[in-house]
Amino acid sequence: MERPELKKFPAPPLVLILLLFSWPLQAGEGKGGGISLRPEEKRVVGLLFEDWDKRFRSTNIEQAMARAKVPFSHARRMRIASYLVADQQAKEKMRWQPAVYILTNNEKRMARVILRSAAGSGAVPSARDLARAIGMREKEAEEGLDALTWLGFLERKDKRNYALAEDHERFLSGLGFNFHEVVLESGERFNIN
């Protein structure tokens, strides 16, 4: 009996193989609100949990990304932030409000500039003015405004203008927008409370 001839399929393109290996992994049921994290993002969350178990450490996402050698991007940071605010284990480990861990130190500086400015004029400075005041790139300031809006500290009035949220003062309890960064000889960075 003759064997039937098997159809030969071309080998999958390299792009398809790479996509399969970079596909986000599910965080697991009941963890992170079902938000998918990639393996490198899971490493960042693991470093955060490890640091938050150490007394006095309040390492933020950006610092953990640097230590895990994961390039910082606003989108990646916000995906990790979304996971953290939905994850029960993260909520138990965070001693302070999520802004302490989600915002970069420059964004905390921005929030303080915004508070001082809005107290006098009622206006939130533009991304360009904030970038000049802090000494950062305008794109970074735009991302900071986005993060502060996502957290509920600011409200977007239109494409370029913001206002303090009605309940913005809740961000001033605990550590508020204060931080003290420690940099070890190894280059490891973390905030302490």
C-alpha cells in the first residue's frame, strides 16, 4: 500500500516565530485584573514586589525597569501601572498611594510645580513650560501630564490644557509627591520613604 503524499507547508516566516515568542502572557486569573504582561514586564513587577518587601523601599516602575534593563516607555509603564492597581498582591505590598510607585521622580517634581503654579494663577503650566522648569524633554512632560491625568490628579480640559482635579488634595497625604532617591555604587536606584 502506498503512503499518501503529505502536503509540504513552507516554514513559518521568522516574523511569525518572533511574534509568537513576544506575545504577551496572561498574568493569571485574579492577578492584575486579567491584564497581560510580557515576560520583561513580569520581571519588573517581580523586582517591585521584592523591593516593596524591604522596609523603607518605595521603588517606582521606572527605577525597576532600569534595574531589569527594560527600556523605559510610557506605554509599557502604564501597562505595568494598570496591572499593579488591579492586582491584590500589589495592593497589599504598596504602603502608599499608587502615584508614589507609578510616577517617575521628574513627574513628582512636575506635580509640585503644578501645585505651586495652580495655587497662584489657577492654571496648570503647559508641557513646554513644565519641561523647562524641571529640565526635561517636552515629550517626557507630555507623558507626565498623561500619567497625572490617568491617576486622577489632573483633568484634561482640551487637547493641551489641564486643570487640577477637584479632589487633587488626596495626593498630598502620606508621601505625596516627595521622594528621596538612593543610588548605590552598583548603579541600582530606588526611592526610600
